[in-house]
Amino acid sequence: KNKLKSVNKDSLLFHASNNHLSNWLAARGELQLSSKFRKIKIEDFDNAEDRRKYYLKLIDESIINRKKESIVEFSNVKKDYSHNFIRIGKGSLGGKARGLAFAPYSDLLWFETSHPSLEEAKEFADAIHAEFPGKMMAYNCSPSFNWRANIDEKTTAEFRDQLAEMGYKYQFITLAGWHMLNLNAFELAQEFKEEGMPAYVRLQDREFSQEENGYTATKHQQEVGAGFFDKVIMSITGGDSATTALAGSTESGQFN
């Protein structure tokens, strides 16, 4: 930008007419700004100074837009409010302020921490309940936390119940299913490689043993709704179809 201010007009016009400025910007990853420079034609301006001012205006706009996308620390000295995101301070102050602002319009408030922390959870809950007694809250027992590295076994065992006492009625583990699916699939693949079908039979035995507790996924065709679509087909065909999924299938014959 400083060089563009001082370069002589003949040099400016030469480089502009050959798209050198837009090429230079593109080579440095400034693709949006480069595109704007390239669209400018020589005949768009009567003189070099107007062209220079327009180039500088485009650069200033690009800098302002970039600043808006960044997160900066609040400063009483600079007082620069051109950013969309300004971090006002460390700790949970901002979270509590947002929680209090949204509480009148929300059925439930979701609180996040950077590590499993009953102390931070209580601080947030107390601030909310002071203004909105009984307000229900949610806490993400995140799989991104290294739980053993952060809290001891006693605290881990009490974590759910203590959160519930604070008012966190919805506690969840984001991506728990993803981790469970991947680990089980990995272990099954290893065991199948080493011993063959006994590896899967053990898994199936575990499914059978959980049926008395309400587990239903042993019968996977039933679980995904194959029976419903069988009834649709039979309704369409008047009760005569050879392409139904469950009737006469291995699942209906062997999983009673």
C-alpha cells in the first residue's frame, strides 16, 4: 500500500495495463482483491491519480473486512471497534452474560467448557439461577476432553450427579456413537483377522444377552423397518409378492 502511494504515475499505468498488480496480489493469495484489480480497465479513469485513489480504497476495504473476521482483545487504549469479534476478557464472564441474555427466550441453556470442570459449571449455573430460578441447562461431556488427564476417578464417577444437582438436566457426549462405532469396528476387524468367525459370534452373543434388557438391534432388518415396507408392498400387490424382505428370510427363521 505504501509503495502504491509513492510510485510514479507512468509506472503505475504500465503495471496496471499489463495486469501486473492483480497478478502480484494473486501470487500472494489475495485472490478476492486480485479479482477486483483485474476488472479495472485502463479507460475507467481519466488520470493516474484517480486510479491510484481507487486502488488504495480497494486495499483499505480489504483490510477492514479482514479485521472484521479476526478475534482481537478488547483495549481501553486503542478502542478499535471495527472488528466483529472482540474478546472482552478471560474466564466465563462472556458466557454468563450471553446465558442471562438468552435465558428469557430459551427452554434450555447450553454451557461449554474447555475441560471437564464442575467449578465452572457451578459458577455458570449459580449466575443463571440467581436471575432465573430452576432454569434448565445442558452440559457437553465432551469426547474432546482427556478425562483421565483432567480429573480423578472419584470426580469422574460423581460428575453426572453433581451436574444434575446444579440444574444440568440434559447431559450428553457429543460423538460418543462415533467413537464407540469406530473402536468396536476396529477391534472386530483385528479379532476377525486373527481367529475368523468366532470373533463375530462373540459379538452376536453379547447382543443376545442384552435382549432381556430391551436391546432390539439383533434383528437388523426389523430394526430398520423392513417389516413396514413389506406391508406396503403387500398392500400394493394385493398380498402376492416374492420380493418382501422379512417373510421367509433367514432373520425371521433363525431369530425367534
